[in-house]
Amino acid sequence: MKKFYITTPIYYVNAEPHIGSSYTTIVGDILARYKRMLGYEVFYLTGTDEHGQKIAQAAREKGVEPQVLCDELAQKFKDLWKDLNITNDYFIRTTDENHMRTVQYFVSRMLENGDVYKGTYEGWYCVPCETYWNEDELEHDEHGHNLCPSCKREVQVIKEENYFFRLSKYTEPLLKHFQDNPDFVEPDFRKNEMLKILESGLKDLSITRTTLKWGIPMPKDPEHVIYVWVDALINYISAIGYPDNMDNFNKWWPADVHLIGKEINRFHSLIWPAMLMSVGLPLPKKVFAHGWLTVNGQKISKSLGNAIDPREYVKKYGNDVVRYYLVRDIVFGKDGDFSEENLIKRLNSDLANDYGNLLHRTLAMIVKHFESVIPGISSLEEIDKNLIDEYEKTKEEYISLMDSYKITDALDRLWQFIGYLNKYFDETRPWVLAKEGNKERLGTVLSLVVESTLKVATLVSPVMPDSSKEVYSRLGINNDFSEIYLTGWEHLKGRKILHGEPLFKKFEKVKEEKSMEKEQIKGQAETKAENVVTMGELIDIDYFKKVDLRVAKILEAEKVEKSEKLVKLQIDLGELGRRQIVAGIAQFYKPEELVGRLIIVVANLKPAKLMGIESNGMLLAAKKNDKLKLLTVSDEIEPGAKIS
Ligand code: MSP
């Protein structure tokens, strides 16, 4: 069976998890789910890093024992991953008994191999990063303070008798490994940073501390505790049973990828491989160092108060939307800014408009013309064959991009296909086929669109598992996501579909809700400043064509409670399905006078909420002084008819 072992960094438990730490864990989850969907057996590891000065200090400040702090925070990480629907296969804690034993065993082997010696360390240390720095690496502020080049906080001097790891000995072997394995560290520009360090030569590394108690004791010299980074890196092999359960270890090691943030690349791409070389174990296949998230342009930090809990966003927009946004809008590998405004844009356009609306329109027609049963594909025309070809190309490229960790590009490619599908729908004009009674052709077109949607839902399931599950169940499939749905075009024939609500709800800001209400009541079509046409100005036909005017039949009407003006209407828009709209006509019409009327509606207006009730369109009315009259058609015509 194909296997895939993927890890995240293990997170320090000095502070609560935030959107930044969740970012790596979500991306790891996307990759793990992606491989599972393709039939791989996956081991996805995450956990917490619980030793060291940083944790000891945080516990002291809180007035609790370090272990108490660790237990409390490790639980918070576990809870968050559960809430975010993370599918990690194991959660390692560095205070776990078996991990601590493995660390001691590993360091003993480094000692036996002659790679560890005693010496004195005198130099600089950054507690927040738990990192030793050379004098020439430090930065300085305007007061002449010595600052850590990574986190820009003040470093401290330490002088201790330590054990050292002969890291310098591994400069050449590491250079060779980088040369022989050009994809060992990605992206490329991160690899180059590592090569630069290697080319200037590595210095031996202090791997124990005596001024600290909160750590794993050095074998045979318990006055020393093992440096927290040495302890932490070993988690990647202790979690899979090294050295007690070598069968399991050999099954998973070497890891396929260590997913990390860019600031800890040195530890993963230089120190960890050298440690593994020292004990004679194979190196991980890849280290992928992603960029950093900022929030509204600022670094995420407790002191800035922007360390937001991702749950807030998940509650407001849904898990899938947050996941999609994080990997689609923020280019994976680069730094990026988490912006709620951009998240809403992605939700409204990519998800609600392009993806959700296509499914909604198609399912509405299957309900109406095929009694909710997917008819299946009969003979293929040129346009259908082109669609199938386009899908095959998309699938191949999507898989190749995902396999090379270009998640953003992969999604971009998939959305190009969704755009193609929308165009296919418009060009094949299923509503005309329905009107002409051409059932066979209509069935083929609708079936091709739903079969394609099943494939899209499968491909995107690692990123948006909840909505993909929903698509599966709407299409009558109760199985897990599987690559079997990526080939063949006869998965859905004869299945009963469920129309349901739109897959994604557009999000409109409250400010806009109020102004939308005013505009609707005034009966104006223009909703945006750039669309406003001044009196007397002439418009061209294309401008007018943007407005999708349709005949609709009012099926139900009901006054909105606590509102003098608003009426809630259920309308039939023919092939566009049933909709709810809210209109400001209560002072002019009684609800019972409205039912059965044929009215004119703007069908492609952005949804809005009026007094908390969703409105998906706007009816047209003529208003002068105190009079208001609904626009209607003089003769009987089918709902959904276009007005031009
Ligand atoms: N404990 C070490 C890692 C040991 S791994 C053997 C550590 N922990 S940490 O809590 O500081 O987490 C660092 C990781 O969290 C980063 O490498 C990155 O994966 C993730 N992130 C934390 N903040 C982040 C952002 N603002 N943006 C993106 N990722 C971030 O270092």
C-alpha cells in the first residue's frame, strides 16, 4: 500500500494556539486528507513541545508547576484541532514517558558515536526562540541592546559547562545531501538560505543546560538537561515507535515531509539531519518551510492582542470557508496577510457564485424536469467532449500541483475548470432545451454538469471536507471521498438528488444590509456607486444586459413581523427555481392580493438581508407620490421568462 508520513512542528505550550499555529496544522490536514483521498495510508503527526526555559518561565509567571501548565495547554491544542476537524493520527507530547526515553536513547547513541563532548558555552541565547546565537548574528536597537535576529527580542548572556554536538563535522555530508537531493528543502529560496549557512560552515552546538531543570536529564549526567530543540526534533521518530517498535518505525520512516514555518528551517534542514546522520538513520524526504501569516498587516502576537482564535471565524463563516481562504488567497510558501475582507470576497465569488450557484441551478432543473432523478448521459456532442477533455487536463494538473505542494495553484486551476463548467452550462442553454422539450439532450447536459461537480467535490475535498460531503449526499452518494469518482462519467445515473439550500451563503456586511434595504424600498436598481447612472445619461445595450430581468410568479406572501413596509415572498422563477425575496410594498398591497401574480424581478441581484431575512432578488414597481404599482406582464407567460 502507498504510504505517506507528514508532520507539523510541535507547538510550544507557553501560550494558547492562534490562527498562525492553526495555519500549519490546517495545511498539514489538507495534505493528509489529499493523500488519503488518493488511496494512501497516511500518518499525520502533530503535538506539543513542553520543555525548556520558555515554558518554565511561563509557568513561573502563572505561579503553577510546569507540568500543570503543559497539561492545561496541551488540552487546548487538542480541543482546537478537534473543533477544526483536524485528522491527525497521533498527538505527541514531549513530556510523554516514551518520548523522554527515546530522547535519552538517541543522545546516548550520539555519545557512543563520539559526536558529543563536554565544553563551556559562553554566549548569547534567545529564550522565546530557545536559540543560541553568535555575536556577529545579532541585531541591535537604537539603545544598543542586543536583539535576536529572528524574533527581534533581547537576547541574554549565558555561560555554562555544556555537552556539545559535533555539528561542524556534518557540514560536508550535509552539503552533499543537498546536492544529491535538490528537492530536500523547499521552496527553493528557503533551500538557498540553508546552503548559504552551510557554505560558511557549521559550528558545534551546545545540547545541554545546567541552569535549567525543566527538561529531560542527560543520560549518566542528570545535572544537565537536554537542549529543548534536540528533545523536540526527536518527536518525529519517537511518535512512530523508535526504538521500541522498530516494525512500526520502519513502516513510516523516513517521513515524506516535515511541514514547518520558515523561522525554524535551520533546525529542520541542518541540525535534525545532522543528528540523524550521527546515529545512522535515514533523513526525511523533504522539509517544506512555509511563510508567515500576519493579521491585517501585523505580526500575530499576544501583546498586540491580534492572536485571534480561529474558532471565531469558523463560527461566522464555516470551517470550509476558512480553510479554503487560507490556502487560496494566501499563496502557500509565501508570507501573507489574513484579512477578513478578502475572506468574504473569496466566499462570495469563488464559493457562493462560481461553485455553489452552479450546483444549485443544475439541481433545480433536475428536480423540475426529471423528478429529482439524475437522467444519465446519452450521446455526446462536440461541446460535451471538450468538457470531458478539459476535466482530464484539470485533474492531471491539479494532482501534479498538489503533489509538488503548490496548493494555491492547484485550487486556481480547479476554479478555472469551474469557470469552464459555468460557461458550458450557459452555452448549452438547458432552459431552452427544457422549453423545447428536448429531454434527452437536457438530460445529457445536466448529467455532465453533476458528474463534473462530483469530481470537483472530490478533488477539493481535502480543502473543504464538509461541503464536499454535502455535495456527495445531495447527489445520492454516501461513500467516503475516493479517487474512484475522479474517473468515469456514470457514477450518478439513476440516483435521487436533494436540491437543498445553496451550498455557501454569501456574506454581506451589516452596513450594506441597511443601505440595501433603503435602495430596495426606493425601487432603484443601482446598488453600487460605480453603477450609478446620472439622469439623462445614455447607456449602451451591454450595460442593460447585465441586469437579468425575469417574470416570476408569487407563490406565497407574508408580512414581515415588526416591519411596516416589508413583505416576504416565495416566488417561482421557472428554471432558476424557487426563491425568497423581501420587498417594501406592505403599505400598498395585502399579502393575499399578491399570491398568484406574475411580477418582474431582478434575478441576478446579490443576496441581501432585510431585517435578518434573506432576499434573493428584487421586484420592480412604479412609484409616484403616494402611489406604488407592481410591474407585471399583460398576458399569461411562464415564470422564468426573460425580459429584454
Ligand atoms: N516548538 C517549536 C517547534 C519544534 S518542532 C520540532 C516551535 N514552536 S512554536 O509554537 O513557536 O510554533 C512554531 C510554528 O507554528 C511555526 O513554525 C509555524 O509552523 C507555526 N506558526 C506560528 N505562528 C505562525 C504565523 N504567524 N504564521 C504561520 N505559521 C505560524 O517553534
